[in-house]
Amino acid sequence: MRMTDMLIHVINPNSTASMTDAIANAARGAAAPGTRLLVQNPKDNPPSLEGAADEALAVPAMLAAISAAELEGAQAHVIACFDDPGLHAAREIATRPVIGLCQAAIQTAMILAGRFTIITTLPRAIPRIEDLAARYGAGRTCAGVRAIDCPVLGLEENPEAAIEAMSAEITRAKVQDRAEAIILGCAGMVTLGERLAARHDIPVLDGVSCAVRLAQALAGGGVMTSKIATYAPPRMKTPIAFAHRVML
């Protein structure tokens, strides 16, 4: 497939338009010339995803956007949130590859470095990311997950403070974790990677760029999501127009 024939869909599951614009810029920088990009976010989702409740609220509109993008001819989809929310559900409804930021960044880091550290926003995100790293086979290669104790929207409100906090964690990660690469554990950090890499002379990977490059490679190969078992389409159900309620 020629790059000019390729459409990559990037969905930011939160509703913050400025973050979507930053994601779009990173995606454009990662995509090959001629690749078309559809980058969007739902209107009424939470403004940031910081926990399981936010993710649950965000997934239905995200799945609807992925279904619509398939009808528009998207050859691959990127879920632009580092927690990979709704990833397996998205793979059930999509025939084309669906790539999550966390999985793409981790598997890229495993190629480039013997050990890596992930730096995220809030401490509450650490257990979720640790679970994902284990699920994606990182094992001992993931040397640690660190948080700068900054909410997602705070990255835009005070990017210089975020840079300094992340820089301090990178310094500690290089010594304490023996990290050879850093992964930015939030899509909202996408604008900060180049400055941090230059300051610390270490690979700093953002999930958006990793995921878009992987999406492009898979789309170029013409591959499809397997529908044999794990990602078989959802079974059709007859809708019920009334709530079932029992009082005993």
C-alpha cells in the first residue's frame, strides 16, 4: 500500500482539544510523508483519564469513533492514552489493527534498550502501568514506574514545572533503576520528549510516535485483526427497552 493511500485514525479518549492538537502534531511528525491522519476526541468524555472510572466513562464514545473511522477507510487505529483504555474491546469491533500507546512504547523500548523506566503523572497510575508492563512481557526490562505527582491537565498548565519534575526523575532513574531509556507515561507529555532527551542524552520515547509508526507498518502490510476467538466481533443482543428491577 502506498503511503498516500493510507489513513491512520488516532483517537484521544479524553475531551481536551488542546491535548488532541499536541497529539496530532506528534502523530504528523512520526508519520511518513503522504500518510493521511484522522485525529479526534469525543466531545463529552472526561477532560482527562485518571483512573478506572474515567476510563469506563470514556470507552463507549471511543469505540463509536473507531467504528465510524473504519467506515471512513481507516487502515489502523491508535488509542492515544497511555493506560490503553478499552484496547481489547476496540480490537473486537475493529477489523484493522488497534494499537495502544503503552504497548507500542514498551515493545519499542524493549528493542532499543536493555532496561527502561516509565515516568507518569500521578502515583495512582503506577499500579495500572506496572500491570500493563507485565502483561506486555516487559518483565525485568521495565526497571520501574515513577510519578511526578502532577495531574494530566497540569502538564499543560505549567509545562516548565513538569519538565523539571520529569528531569529529576530521569536523573534518579538513570542511577537507581539503571535505566537505559525512558518512556513518557502519558499522552499529555508528548511535547516534552525532545527536550528531555537532549538534556539527559538518553532515548526518551513517547507513545504517540511509537504507536503511529507501528500502526503505519501494520497498515502497510495489509494485516487484519484476527477474529477467530479472542477478538471475535461482539455477539448481537436484542435490546431491552425497560430496566429490570427486582425488590425482595
